Amino acid sequence: MRQSQLFTKTRKEAPKDEVSKNAQLLIRAGYIHKEMAGVYSFLPLGLRVMEKITGIIREEMNVVGGQELSLTALQDKSLWEKTDRWDDAKVDNWFKTKLKNGTEVGLGMTHEEPLTAIMAEYVSSYRDLPIAAYQFQTKFRNETRAKSGIMRGREFLMKDMYTFSKDEKEHAAYYAKIHDAYIKIFKRLGIGDTTHATFAAGGIFSKYSEEFQTESEAGEDLIYVDPKSGKALNKEVLTDEVLADLGLSRADLVEKKSIEVGNIFNLGTKFSEPLGLTYLNEKGEKQPVIMGCYGLGPSRAMGTIVEVLSDENGIVWPKSVAPFAIHLVVLHDKEGKDGTVGKAAEELYSDLTKQGYEVLFDDRELRPGEKFADSDLIGIPLRIVVSEKNLAEGKLELKHRASGKVEKITEAELSAVLAK
Amino acid sequence: MRQSQLFTKTRKEAPKDEVSKNAQLLIRAGYIHKEMAGVYSFLPLGLRVMEKITGIIREEMNVVGGQELSLTALQDKSLWEKTDRWDDAKVDNWFKTKLKNGTEVGLGMTHEEPLTAIMAEYVSSYRDLPIAAYQFQTKFRNETRAKSGIMRGREFLMKDMYTFSKDEKEHAAYYAKIHDAYIKIFKRLGIGDTTHATFAAGGIFSKYSEEFQTESEAGEDLIYVDPKSGKALNKEVLTDEVLADLGLSRADLVEKKSIEVGNIFNLGTKFSEPLGLTYLNEKGEKQPVIMGCYGLGPSRAMGTIVEVLSDENGIVWPKSVAPFAIHLVVLHDKEGKDGTVGKAAEELYSDLTKQGYEVLFDDRELRPGEKFADSDLIGIPLRIVVSEKNLAEGKLELKHRASGKVEKITEAELSAVLAK
């Protein structure tokens, strides 16, 4: 895409009321727009990143047999009353509104209830199980404060998967597969090294739940990591009893601030029982379905990547989620767009695009310093500069955004670099 | 995908309160689930169709230079007050809710206001124009009645594009490009022949708006088509003056009931003026931006396709939007899945999938009649039956869902049919 055509521009300053680093950088670089606290629109660059992230998650969810669907935002009160989660005193972050006839409806902040009700219409026998179903869907949570940019939104995108199993054994097997898929996802998102599968409070159906926590000073959580075993636990379960349970010693633990980028809950029969999701087992006996819930917020993941990997000059995207693979920057000669340099850059843009690379082509007539600053801020992994000086040497200048390494290479050598 | 793995099943009856044909068929075939009147979840088959439809629309929007983004559902009251569209007395289908601090927010039923406000931050010169930006986004409209299935939802998916031009000439040129894109889209969706670009009431900024109306008895609109010229007009503008204006004679017109599947509005400066979206022209003079709005609802399009193309046995998808290209149905012999027929079907499933075809493989152990009825209801364009009888003849049975034509062909001949 030609940067001259992209309607967004970078800006020097983020809005004054924006305190989070992720939103400040993403707004300045033109990825997102702040509608109100905790509510962000995704502009063309931001949507591209979001689609890379959801693409990775979708692939891994499909590998484990997940069936994608799309539930609704508007929620039927009667379903949530059955599980006692309608009352604002019980669930304190509902947004609610009313139909014309006065009927109260909610805006979904999670989707156990409606999906359980759907499954109750389709599941009848043990032969129908296990099932894993997931969606990417906008959630609404009426947060009292929303100061963490796209990491904690009042409106945000969520991938939520739910599994439905006939017994604990079948559930445990599915859980293990999805746990492994989560590990792969965070690796592919470029935050695998600093993301820990973490023991956390379990609720009433299992001793622990599992959180995936990424080390970051911007995090709202505190975790304790045992460097030797790689085990981690949330501060909320740091007791002598739990340490003994996990075979950990307090002295070995390292404290880290962290961001919860994913979580898994054993739901047991908490939803299947009140909502009538049962099946007949091999003996013809009616049994409640065992459920699990697996959350991963693509917008929170995007914010986390920015928090963790950016530097003083701007964003640093991993190749896997970058909006473009290459930022091609031309420094025009005196003849401008129609000069030798302009034409060489046009040709390279055309070649790279034909080869299937996603290229943002900075064809704007601006000073080199402005173009380079924009490029660093936007954070595309590879920057190629076509200039009079480089052309005279028969070379292209290639900068690796993450390492800062700059090299001069021929166009022939470029292919090898891009293939990596 | 194996049908034995798909969690949805067909059903004999739609919910009793469902009166629309599109929702009845889509629910019975397992494409959608009714959450409440006008609010439908999209199950795996339904989401596949929706993604085919949005894929086609996205391609054509990109061809005309549209930049995709994603705005929010939650809407800031102050923006809408500037255009006098906040008051329920002015706009009667708002859903509204409140933040914890009591601030009232709305759920977007359209997005002129927020996008105009965003553009005001990025547009400064005539050089920045024209811009076309679009999104696929969930809209919320508090309809008093919602009885048309997925054709008129309280919550529904919408593609809305907006153009920003420096003057009427630039606007007219962009409008013409998008008009042509719409014609292509409806053709690709399989409803081109019965969809008419229709003159309709224009609002305050132009004499007419343009509606794309698909002939259907399920429609809420009444249009008049001149078969000779191909021109059509909505009943709301059927006056002698308009007929003279369009060069039409009342006697030539044929009345049709129709569904509005798309529309284009000339917005002029209705939004740019109150929201401060201006640019400096070549002379350095400040001018308001001229806007256009281009709507097309993928869920309404999906409902329309079902209304228009289905028959007494079920849905008939055009190839372009079908959830799968091929419905492969095996009629097992006495040995069941491990018999000769079962193995031959498995092999064909594997071959077709490797060749990149999207195949729904009905590997369930059910009676032939049930399988055929399900296949007709689900409506995949090509049905291939592998059975003992067909295998003995060295043939496959191929049924074209739309025409009902059945032919016996060899596996070698199948490739030619599929390539069409």
C-alpha cells in the first residue's frame, strides 16, 4: 500500500488523557482511535495487525478441532437468571439496555450462558461429545476505570472457546490440547519467552484455574516464577499449602509484574446443570456435560506486544503480526517522483508486491528525518531505503527494526533476507 | 469437514414464533440460532456463508480503493448531539446504556458521526482527498417489530462505506465507481438478475438516493421497474414529476415487491459541517468535505439469497457463497464405515480435500432418505453420492442442487465439472 494513500498520519502527541503506553504509541502511529476511555476504534493499520493476530489464533483453534461460530451481543435476561448471573449485585460489570417494549437485555461480557443453551438443543448422546466451539466476538464490560489502553476495554475483541465433554477424563484431554495450542499461539505472537502458564484461583469447580501471564511493568497482576521448573503462580494463591502442593519453595520464586493474556477455567457442571445441557451415557443414563472455558483477547494481546516489545522510538512488531512485512522508504532526488530514484523505488515496490510481499511504500515527499521517525514509530520489521546514495552504490539499505542493525545489500541478496 | 463432527443437526421444525422463511430454513438447517426476535447467532455453517459474503464485498470495496477499519459499538453522546441525532425524538431506534459514572452512551446504529470525527483529525488539505473508508460492523437498531428473520435485525452485521471528497465532481466520480462495485457484488452473490438500482427519496442533499432492490415477495418495499430501460423507482417517489424527470411512463412500469439489499446516500456537508471536517483547497480556502454513504448488509444479503433462491426442499446456495462446494454423501454397505463403500468415500473425501475443495462429508450412519433430505435442506450446490450401486457401475452420482439434475460420472469426469 502507498503511504500517500493511507488516510492516517502519525502524530507527535497522544491525547492528554491517555496514560497507557500501548494506546499512546498506537494512537500516535495511527493504529487506533480513542472514542472514549476503554473504547477504541481500529484504523486500517490497527485492523491489519488485529487480523494477523486473530488469524494465528484461529489456525490453532482449528487445529484442535474448534468449530467457529459467532454469538450475539444482546443477551436474554432469562438465560442469565438461570445461572444467577443477571443481578448487578452478582455480576458488577453489565451494560444493560431495553427493547422498545421495555424488556431489559444485557450486552454480553462473556458467553457461557447462550452457548450452553445452544448446545442443549444439539447434544443428546455421549456420541455427540466432545465438542469445542469458539468465536471472536466483541465483549462489553462496564469497567469502573479503564486506563490500560487496549489491554482493558469497556468494549473489546475476545476469542472465547468452550469445550463440552462427557466426563472429567475427556475434559482433561481436551484441556491439555488447548493448553498446548495456547503455548504455540503466544510463541507465534512473539511473546512466548516471557509468557508463563500460571496457577491461579480456581473457583468452585477445580483447585486452580490457569492464567497465561506475560511479564510486563504495565501489568496489573503479580506472579511468582520458579526459574528452575518454569512453574509460576499468581499472588492470589501464594500460600504455604499451595507451594507444598506444587512442590515449590518460596525462596526460589522470582516476583514479576505481569499481564494476563489468556486464561482457562474448568467450569464443571456450573452452566450445564442450570441450563439443562445433559446427554445420555452408554448405559442410557442422563448426565450433565462437563465444560471448560478458554479465553484469549486479541486486542489485549496486541496491547501486550506493544508494551513488551516497543522501544523509545516506537513500536516493534514481530514479523508474524506486523501490518506489513516491509516498509519501503524512498528518498527522492531533485526530480521528485519522476526522477531516477523515484522510478527505481516504484519498480522495487511493484516487484515486491508481485512476489506477494506486503509492502507499505512511503512514497510521500517529506524530509528523510520525518520518514525515518515515522518508520520507527510504525514499527514494521524491515525498512528498505532507496536513495540516490544507495543507488549509486548499486545497493539497498536494509534496517532491522528490532535489532537496529543496518546493512547494505543488493536486490538479489534481499530475496534471501525476506525468505527468512 | 466431517458432518459427524459438526455439532449442529438439522431439525424438522423451526421455533413456533419464527415467521420468516429465511430464518425458518436457516434455523432448521443449523445455520443460525435465534436468541430473541431480530437477534440471531451464526453457527458454524452460517458463519461460513457470512464469511463468503463479506469476502466478496471486501474484495470489491478494496478494488475501488476502500480502506478497511473497525469502529466501535459504544457511541459518545456529544458527537451525536452536534448533528442533532442523539435525541430519541429525532432518531427513534437507539439502544442506550450507561457507564458506571452515569454517562449515557449509545450503541451505534450507523457510523457517520464517529468516522467524520476521525477524518477531521487526519484531513487538512485537498491533497488528502478523496478517501473511502469502510467497515464490517455490528449495528444495533431498536426495531419495534423484528419479524423478517436475518433481513431486519435488532443486532446485525453491516458493511458501511463512507467517501470523503473535495467537491461534487470528485464525489460523483467516486459514487459511480462504488455504484458499479455494488452491481458486481450482487451479481457475484447470485442475485444480480433480480436486483435493481432504484431511484428513492433523497433527503435534503440530493434529489434522489439510490437503493438496490431485489425482487421478492418477502420484501417490505414496493418498486416500479421499466423493463425496457431497466430503470426502477421506489413507490415513495412515484409522482408525475419524477416520472417526467426520469423519462418514464407510468403505463410501462411493472410493480414488484422487493428487499432493499443496499443503498447509497449523498450526504453533502450534513456531517462534515457540524463536526468540523474541512480542508484547505488549492487557494488555501477552508471548505467542508463532501460525503457519501454506501450501505450493504451481509446478513440481509444472506437472508435475501435464502428468500429468493430456496425451494420446497430447502436452501439453494449459489456456488459463490455456499458453506462448502461439495456435499459428499456416503451410503454405507453392510460393513459400515470399514466396508468397501466407506473406504471408497473416505478416499474421495481425502482426494477432494487435498485438491483444495471445500467438502462437507456426510459420514454419518443414517438412512439414505434422511441424508438426502438433510442435503437438500442444507443446500450445497453439488451433491456426490458414493454407494454400493454407483461403485458397481464405476460411477459417482452427482446432483446439482439448483437444477435438480442428476448425472452419473466417473471420478475423472468430476474434475471437469468441479472446474466450472
